[in-house]
Amino acid sequence: MQFLLFLLVYPLLWLISILPFPILYLLSDGVYVIVYHVVGYRKKTVRQNIAIAFPNLSTAERLEIEKKSYHHLCDMFLEMAKTMTISRNEIDKRFVFTNMQTYLDLEKKGKSIALLMAHYASYEWSVSINYHSDFQGFAIYKKLSNKYLDKLVRDIRSKFKAELISTKETRTVIEQNKINNILGLYGFISDQTPRKSSALHWYKFLGVETPIHVGAEDLAKKYDMNVVYLKVRKVKRGYYEATLEVLSEDVSSVPNYEISEAFIRKVEQQIQDAPEFYLWTHKRWKHQKNN
């Protein structure tokens, strides 16, 4: 059954990937109608999340954010499919790094780099940073249960010279690279809710106390990595700008959790500036703190 699903999905994604961008976005408009108006994909969760995050907005204002977020979600999914056949010149034109020298200066420090980012704007195309890096790139992701679709996702993202490693493999890979003197660029998407067993640190996110991921900070400290935040901005449909902001060049001197909290504050600011480009489809506040 898993292989049959792969056989159905792969040709469709490949056909989408060869579409010119204007037609791709016309298709996205049609997908939006199906996903939002017909299927109502996770609409209840999205609506609850936005209401929690923006209690002072009117119902109409929150509904506008909701609809725009679904438009963006559909665009981003088709852009991911487009990655299968997109050229280097095209991705460099559509996903621009505004201050790559900041990153290259960090590489000269001779330490691996932890790159923290959020499910915001285009986190899929952000993997193209590996085109500009001299370090081996590693993108950390949650493994899919369908092994064929999982391989497809890995192949798509590895087009940008990144090696995908599952969350369970992360610590082992980093440790082996450290032993073998391999300098790596490790991409962490750390803005979603951690498992309750891992919820070790609570912090206010958009005004609500919630557990936050601290794994990237823990690994950065254990293996002495520099830490940067990748701030991605959607300029217009199909075009993004990414700015690298250094969070720490001396992680051992930073008190525990301060890096993770600084990261969350930066994500929060981006959401407040343009909430429609955030991924609202996951339950962000599903854990309650015990008194």
C-alpha cells in the first residue's frame, strides 16, 4: 500500500514541478479552494491557534489571517514540489540571502554552526543555504512513516546539497562528525511544541506559557557550536529574503535557556509582523503546565 501511494504521488509532484511559476500559482489558487473551503484541512486547529495568539483582534481580522495563511500554505507545498526540477539560478533569484558574509565569517571561526529557524515563510527553500556554504549541511527532520515518501522528501531536499538526518539520528551524527573533525551546518526547525516528556523549559510564546524546544541549544553547548537565527521574509509570491542573525559565538558563556528564549522571541516578532506566513496547522499550545 505504501508503494502504491508513492506511485500515485510521485508522477503528480513531478508534473507540478515542471509547471512555469505563473501556472503553478494558478494551480495553488485551485488547491486553496479545495483545502480550505471543501476539505477544511485542520481549520479548527488553525482558528483556535490564531484566536489564542491574537485575542485582541476582531473575528473578521482573525479570519483574514486564517485565509491568507491557507493561501501561503498551498503556495509553499507546491513550491516544495517545484524544488524537484528548479535550477540553481532560479532558486538564487527567488530565495535571496541578504547578508551571507555574516555566515561566511562564522565559518572562519572553525566551529560547526547550529542554524535555528521556524515554520515561517519558506523554510523549505531555506535549505538552499548549502549552495553557499563550505560546511557539510545537515537538515534535521521528522521521518515519515511511509518509507517511499520519506525517501522522496529526502531526495527533494538533498537537491540543495543537504543531508537529511532524522531527529533520532541527530545527536549521533553530530557526535561522530565532532570525532572525525567534520565541520557541519545543522538546520533546526525548533518552533513547534516538544513532546511532553521533553518539555523541560516553559516560556511565554505569543502571550501564552508553553514548553519550548531546547534541544538545539543543548547540542550547541555540548559540541561547542556557533548559533544563528535564519529570519525569512516573504517579499512577494514566490520570492523570499533571508537574513542571518547571530545568537551566540560563545555558547558556554550563555546561561541555560537564554539562546532558546532569544530564538522564540525572534519567531514571535516575525509572527506579529506578518502572521499569515506562519504554519498554524499544528496545535501550538496543547500542553498545560502543572501547578
